[in-house]
Amino acid sequence: MLGQRVAIAALALAALTGGAAAQNWDLEPTFGRAILPDGAMPHIVDMIAGGPIDISRSIDPGCAGFVADAPDYRIQYTAGGTPLTISVEAVADTTLLVNDPGATWYCADDSNGSLNPSITIDAPLSGQYDIWVGTYSSAIAEAVLIISDGSAGAPPPAVGPAPAAGGPPPLPAQPAAVEYYVAIDGQPAGPMPLAQVIAMIAAGQVDEAQLVWHTGLPDWVEAGALPELDAAFNPPAPVDDRAGPPPVVDVPQKPQPAPQPDDEEQGPVAAGMSLEEVVTIGVNWGFSDVPQETRDRVIACLLNAFAPLSAEDRQLVADYGMDPPLAEIDRLEGLHPGLTRNVEDCEDILPDVLGGGGADVATSSVSLADGRTLTVVGGSSHAISATDSGYRIIVDETRIQYENGAVSVDGRPREVPPFTTELVFTVDDLGVTITADP
């Protein structure tokens, strides 16, 4: 491979150009799975949306957004005569892609006058549904997946006695886009999506005894009585990344996708693009959290390293996303001794900036406002970016989020040990280990 980490980033162009990469429902879903008999909804899942694959090229020109190769979530669904609705709530502009038990694709972008997508299947099949949550751009974003039976009802009943004469007028009989209402100081606050209610619970603004109403309920109920809010009031124990896969469920399987070719058998993945485009897009996309000045240095270095190649060989390297077959690499190295080393020197610019010093195992650190330190050890590349209340750390394909003292790994909450000076995240093949003050 001509420069391992930069070539991996450039291979994302397979998706960007509609090449070999595509959505593969044979892969394990990233954020879990569930068995959902009809009526056991809504079902809520927190996740990270987005990925490198442009579904307008890999699935259908009428679809929009960028997703991962593996599904984000999977359900085994038993139909019961009601529509199945799958939707997303997020601050970012998100998109949605679903593959049903009959291997039919559904996609959605903006729905119901918002940037959030929603798909309703009026006559759903029983079986396996694979779900991808994407972003309209190639950036990643936090999102909430909501799976429901699509039922609808009347607007909320009044809270308590009618207002006295001279008080505020009664609430509208049927507000638009009714979802959830929360009783605050004796008055209904809403309408609002379920994700907003969950966020209010997380912020301590709604407790289990507070009255809540949603479409379809005959009257107000305590928030703690709603099954869809149970996980918000009783968050699950931290997930051990090393615990292994969940037990296998004996369920009917839908038709499987064609097997993907091995790396040695894979043909050109970025055919038709110039080497300048492959390098520029590969570096800018693969290392988007690295300062632009640094990315420009890497791009200039790589283009200079490939400058001695003939026009035909430059196009060959571009066509294969900087990862041509081994025989071609040997041939190019024979014609241009030192080519591979020159390319590797270019990628060494990246860990020099991020704290890895070009070593095989990178180490990066960032200081918190209180003087304590977050340190990441492991992997081959790190990207650290500040958020409103913490930091986002990407180690190869692993995403670590540190927000207000809480930690999640690939969207799953993790227990944080108390630390005085340093919190260390060690990333290896078994997952992410968190240690305090080593």
C-alpha cells in the first residue's frame, strides 16, 4: 500500500464515486439490534449518524446523504396490521436508509417540514429491517433513531381545571405536528418530539412524577409510567466493549448481498478521477479534524512524491485509490526507487501534529479547562476536536466523546473513573480501556 493511512482515507472514494463499496446488511450493526413485536413501541436508540458512502451513488440517485457500510441498527419485526414508522431526530441535517425483509430499499431526507427524515411503511413485512442513519454532508452527528407503529390520535386533554375568567385562552384544539406535551406549572408545554422530552429528562427538567401526554393517550400520565421513557430514567449499565457479540437469535433471514471481493481481487475503485482529486478528497475527508494548513502540507507532499510517475501510472494510482495491486507497487518502486518511503514520509506529517511522532502506536493529549488532561493511546491516527462542552476524539474508526465529564464510545455510555490529573483512553483490538491517573 502506498502510504497506509492516507490510502485508507482515499479508499473512501470507492463510496464517493459509486465504486465497490455499498451498504452490506450481512455486516454486524454498529449500534445494536432489537426484536420488536407490534405494539412494543416507540423504540428509541441514541447513535452517531453519518459515514463515507454517498447513497445517491451506491443505492439510488433519488436518495441523499452519507452513511456507513454496515447498518447502524437492525430490528426483527413482527407485523400486526399497523404501519411501521422509522424516523430520526437530530440537530444536524440527517437522512435515513432502510432495507426491509424483502430486500427493498427506502430512503428519506427532509420530512414533515423539518430537516429530520421519516419513513412510514403502510404494510410492513415481518422479518429483518436494516437501518442506516446518515447526514446530508459527510460529517458525523449525534442522532436519535425512533421506531414506532405510526399511530395517531387527538390533541391533549386539558391539565387541571379550566382557566378562570380573564386568564389565558384555552390551548388550540389541534396544534400542528402534535407529538408530546409536558405539564409544567400546571400548563401543557408542547408540542415537542420524543427526543426533546428525553433531553429534558437528562437535564433534570422532567422527573418520573411529572405529567406527560402524547398522541393516542386518553389522559395525562406520570412520565415514569411511559415505557418509552424508562431508559431515560433508568439508563443501562455501561457496556463492556470486550464482552463480545450478543447471542444469536433464530429468526428468518432475508436474501443476502453478493460477497465483496478480497482486497487483492478488488479492481479500480475511483476510476475516472485524477490523482489530484483522489489525494485532495482522500486527505480532506479522511482527516477532516486536522487543521487545513496541515492537510494542505500533506496533499502537496503526496503530489510531489507522485510527480515523477508517467501520466499513465499516475492515473493507475488514482484509479485504485492509492492502493494498487502489490505487483504494480513493486513495478512502480522499481521504476522510481524510494517512492513508497516518500509517500510514507508525507503521512508522517499527520501524527507529528497530533502528538504521535510518526510511531506505529499514536499518543495524543489535550488539556481540560481545569488543568486535567485527556490522553489517547493506540491506533494509527488521532483527530481531536473541541465541542461546546468537551472534546470529540476519533481514533481510526473509533469515536470517543467526552462531554461534561461523561464519556461515550461509538455512541455507548461508559463509566468514568474519578481522576485527579489524567484520564487515559487505551484503544486496541479488544476495544477502549479507560484508566485514571496511571
